[in-house]
Amino acid sequence: MTMLIVVSLMSLLAFGACHVNQLNKAGTGSCLKAGLCCPGRDSTCVVQNAPLNSIIEDLSDKPCYCDHACLKVGDCCYDFKEACEVVDCEVSVWGPWSACSSDCGSGTMVRERNILRAPRNGGSPCPEQMQTRGCYGNQCEVKSIAKARREMALLLPGKFSHARAINDSADIRKNLRLKYPKNPAKEGSKEYCVMFEITKVRKACEGITNDNVSSLLVKGAHLCISCEDAAMRGHLGYRCNGHGVDNKPTRWTYVANPRCHGRWTRLEVLDRCKSGKPDFIFV
């Protein structure tokens, strides 16, 4: 007897909950049942549960709308999207970030996502399909090496090294300014020498008799080239133009006779030439 009472009570409760849900759902209004689906904003496209101008005591008696403006206002009937076949936009997950647009220094990275389903009949619009963020390329060393390989070294005989100091002023203020420049990068730089092995020489070099150039600029010769303070370039990080790359061929030209030029390979960088004086200097 007790079992029967419990089962009957549970059945009544389930029926009561189902009945309440149906009442609530019916009370919210149905666009399908009303046969309403209106484009744009239309205040007459409404499902009125309570009589017009009556006092609404239950929230379920509030009117609901079946026009597309209700999506923005938020007062649509519960089945509006189904009744008007409203389809919201659907997008994929974000793809991976692209590589940095800059090999050296500040750049940007990009990622994208695709539209899987376009919106229809006033559905939610698609969110952004592309995002960007900042990045910093760290391949500066590789880029600087590639740039250095394209440089042309301009040469003059080593005897011209002392000529650069002939016109230096005796004014102590100028000497101090030259000795203690304001640029910290220049202050940290110092003169150096580079050893090269010549791999290619133009025939025009054979006819040069001055300064014993023709005997120095020959294939297979090892030369010491001095990079002096006057030849250093600030935009190159206070080094000489054309000072080469280790074990990579680069180009050189003899300034006094531009037809005399060729290629060489950098062997090593030294504080000073082993012979005590340079064969040539960078211009």
C-alpha cells in the first residue's frame, strides 16, 4: 500500500512539472503558432498573451515579438529563430600564428579563422576573422652577414695611413673631441686589421707599377688590411665597409685604378698586422 502511494505521488509530481513547463512555454508566446515572421522592425509583429491594455501580473504574460529587431532588443518569442529560419554565423577555431614579418627588429604576426556558416535572416554577424600581434625578429646577425657579403672594399696602399693625420688640428679642443666622441658606440670601437686571401684578380692589376701593387694583388696572396678610425662607418656599427665575412668570398677594388678589382676571402680579424704595418688600408 505504501509503495503504491509513493509511486502515485511521484507520477503526480512529474505530471505537475510537465504541465507547468507546457503552461510556461505556451505563456511565452509562439511565432510558429501565431504564424508570424516579420523583417526589420515591426511593432505589430507581436504575440500578445494577455488582453490589450490589461495589467500584467505574470511575466509569462508579457508580449513577445517575431520581427528581426527583437534579436537586438532581446524580446523575441522563444521559437522566433526556428520560425523565421534565423541562422547565426559560425566560425572555425583560430589557426596558428604566422612567422614574424621582420627578420630583424619589430614586425607583426597574423592568425586567421574561417567562416563555416554565414548568417542568414538576421542571424548574429560573424566576428573578426583576422588578428595581429607584435613580434621582434631575432635574425639580425644573419641579415647583417648577407649585407656584408654584398659590400665592396675600397683599398689604398698602406703608406697612406699616416697621411690621414697630416691635417689634424693642433687645437686641443678638437683633439679632445676626436679622442672622446659623444657617441658611446664609437667610444667602444677601436682600429683593427683583417687578413684576406685573394681568390680572383683582374688583368688590369698587372700593369700597376706604383707602390708595388701588382706584386701584392695576385691570386693566392695573403694581405693585411687596416681598418682605421677615419674609415669606420657609424651605420655599419663602426666598422669598415667591405671588411668581409669569414670563409665567404667578397669583393675589393683598388681606388687608384678602379679597373683593378677582384675577390678575396676573409681569414681572420686581428688587433694589428703581424708584419707590423698593413699592406693596404680601407678607404
